[in-house]
Amino acid sequence: MEEQETTFVVDGTEYELKYPEKRVEMAEASMGDKSIVEVFSTQPTLREIKTAAAYGLREVGQSAWVNPTKAIDIAGRALEELGRTSLMTLIADAVMRDCAFLFQEN
């Protein structure tokens, strides 16, 4: 299976979405303990989309994630530029790549 591209550019800076388990937990806590998988299976609010993107956001080539307050702003601009469906697809692709165990059925 070919790995999906999960990068985008905002204000001339290239960002990537990466979701180790801890970042998913942080996003879920910020969304009121709503499962990130549930976000994909329902009609997410704008806040949920921005939050899900923000907690996986880091500049390409950097090991540290963007500060959550700044990341929410960047995610909002990405939402405006890319559109809801495209940003949700990037988030879903990154979460499925990085935390595939969340989507496995037992």
C-alpha cells in the first residue's frame, strides 16, 4: 500500500501531520475525550477538525510539534485554504498510517 502524503503549506511553511499514540491521546482529551476514530465517523465540528489537525502538526524536518495554540491557528488557516474534506482526508491518512491499530477489528 502506497503511503499517503500528509503535508500542506500555510504562509510559506510546510507542515506535516504525525500522530504517535500520545498525540492522539492529547487530541482526544482536548475534544472532551471523544475518540479520534469517532471524529471520522460523525460530522465533526470545525473545532474538532482544527483540534485533530493541531495535535498532529509539526514543521517538516522538525522533531517537535507546533505549540497547540499556534497549531490551532495554523489548522484554521489550512481548513480555509484546503477545505474541510481535504483536511479531514489528510488527518485520516496520517492517523491510519501512524496508529493503524485504532482501525483494526478483533
